[in-house]
Amino acid sequence: MGKNTRRLLNHSIRIRIHQQKNWNCILKTYIVDASTDQLDPNIALDKERQKALKKRCKKILNNLCGILETVLDNSYEICKFILFSNKIGNLLDFLIHRLNNLIPDNIIQLTINQIKSSGVNIQLDANAGKLLHILTSTLTTLSTKQNPSNTDKTNDCDDFNLRMQDMISYIVSIGIVDKLSQFFNCVQGPINNETEVATFLLDCISFLSELIKLNSECSSSTSNRKTEDSTQLIATFRVTNMVGSVSFLYGLLLHSGTSSRTEGTPPPQLPKQIEVLAFLTLCMLNHMAVMNLQAFQSILGSEGLSLQLRHITSHLLWYCSHFTSEALLHEIILLVGYFTVLNAENQSIIQAGQRPTVLQQLCCLPFLYFSDTELTDILFPTLIACCYKNPANKTILQQEMTSELLSNYIEVKYLNAEENRIKENKTSVNDKRWLFSVRFPKCHWSSAKHYFSNA
């Protein structure tokens, strides 16, 4: 960062801070969460003063979070300065402090309904949510390092990637991912009228998704310098069962009050915030699949989670057949593909259960998904992944369509190999999860083409 930029940053912060009354309160930030024996004796004995001081500190913290978000907004240079000067470590320390107070280790795992019935609300920390939002925005801005203008020097790029991995390692080591997992495990029911809970969950999921994307890209860029999973992010996702996101989504969509599926009856329409939560959770899982497919398949293929995942995908496919939600539908299709590709056990899961099964519902999508090029690029790689080297699934597929369509699709990809290679090089890291070569390895294209041919 240049001197002028740094001077401008410091100047803007000083101006905004000067406008805050009682700034000395911010020096006692942790008073917001302190027990009475840690407070000044005069304040500890005066409950009203204690309450007023905490309220004032929270207000100041809230304003500071707003200032920081404004300063960092879409500024790559400032975000990079925050990263390389280790200032981001202060934000992370403050975040884990807030999360530790919000989510104690012995937290009781109750559903929303149980909590509501006892007259107690889920505790939330608005500043923790804002910190998550600020950190997510910072990570998103830093991901622009992939632009040529920011990667002219190889050594600078390597240093950047290594610094990013060190930051991710720190996030994992101080327990932020574990704490977010504990919060997900506490929400095992409907939150239709809980706007603040939904907002905090959105901030959590967005933060984790950005963490996964950056770790995936940085790990691939420094594969010769770092061992696999040097950040321990994958190991943490394994231990926490995908940070509890699948069980959370299962409880959100298929809680005890959910209507059972009956012939000719549409499902109840989801509130918009629940639909967004489902979409972002599926996005996060798909980014995890790109980061480490083997870990993704083994975690979700475990006995308990695989059953929940099958119910979730079946329910959402049913839901999308009655309500227009194209983005959500496409994430479901993508997820099923990553879950089943080159994995016989997971392939058997998507053709089991109540009919129509997940595979049958995929084969019965609207006609455009079998004729329009953009939509076949979404569906066909998943159908190939579901049925390749699985005669039972291939038979189910052929009851609804000819497998020759999949063979022809692979052949077209072969013929346009050079064009696809150029397209892949131009595709951003966020979109690479949709590429056919990422969803189904090139080394199996020839065998798959022959397998789906009727000849």
C-alpha cells in the first residue's frame, strides 16, 4: 500500500472516530461481556450504570463496525494491507471472543421450537454478525488477486497465497469454525419468523463459503510448497460433519411440522429467507466438493448424513417442480453430481428411498434441460456421474430417456476440446465448479462415451 493510500485510510478513520462521543469507552471493549467482578467496583455496584455503559459500548462497537465496512468496501489495496500487516488477526481475535461469549462450549442443543416454548430466545450478537460480514467482504475482495493486474510477479503471488493459508490456519486453530458448527447444531427446526437468526446464519454460511473458496485456490497454487490440508480446514469439516450444515438444513426443511409428500399435492412454499439459506448452504457444500472431493464424498456418504442428504435433495427437487427457483435447482443438480461421481456407494443412495427417487426426479426435469445447450451443461454431467458404471442406475435412466444423449454430449465435449480449454482458462475460480472437466474427470470421458452408447 502506498503512503498516500495509508494516510487516507488513517485520516478517514480518525475523522469518523472523532465523531463518536465517549470514545474512551471503546478502550474497555471487553466490558460488554465482562462479569461484574471484572468491572470497576463503583460500576459493579450500580446495575443501572453497568447496563448503560454496556449499551453505550455496544452502540460504539456497532458504529465502528459500520466504519470499518465502509473503509474496506471493495478496496483491494486496503484489504491487502489489513492482511499483510496482521491487522486482520485483531479482527479474528475479537470475533472469537464474541463467539465464545455467544456460544459457550457447554451450550444446550435445543430446537427453535423448544426454545420458544420455554419463553427464551436464541441469543445473538449483532457485532459478531457484522464482523463475519466484514471478514467475508474482505476475503471476497482479496480473491480479486486472480486478476492479471494483481499477479504479475510469481513470487508476490506465492507470498500472497502462503499468507492467505496462514490466515486460514489461524481461523481454524482459534476455533472459529468449531464455534460456528456449534451454532448450526443449535438450530434444528423452523426459523420462519426469526429474521435476526436467519441473518446471522447467512453471515456464517457466507463466511465459511469464502473461506473454502480461498483455501481451495491457494492450496492448488502452492501445491508444491504446502502439504495437503496444511490449514486443517478439511479435517475440521470432517470432524464437525460439514460444520453441521447438512443436519441444520434437514431440520430447517424437514422438521416435524412439515407436510408429508402426497400425490398431486404441492409442498408449502418456503419463506424467501429459508430459500436463500438453503441455496447458500448448497453452494458451500459444492465449493467443498471442489476443494476436496474425496473428503466431501466420504463425509456426506456416512450412514446418518447420506440419509439426510437424500431426503433434502428429494424434497428440494419436489419443491422446485412446483415453484420457480432456478438457482436453487441448479445447486441441487450440481451437488448430486459431485456426491455420486465415481462413487458406487453414493450412486446407490440416490436411487433408493421413496419414489420418485432423486435419480427419477432428475430424469423427469422439464424438456429444456434435455434440449437447451446451457441447461444440458447443468444436468447432463450430473446424470453421467449418477449412472456411469452403475447398471441399475443406467436402467432407471433409460426408462425416461435414451442414454445415447449422454454419449453424444461427451463426444461434443471431445470435439470442442480446444474451445473448452480456452473457456476454462477464462473462467473465474467461482465458476470452475460448473465445468464438465471438473465435474467428471477427462480420463474417464472415452470410457463413459462408450458406456452410454447403445451400440
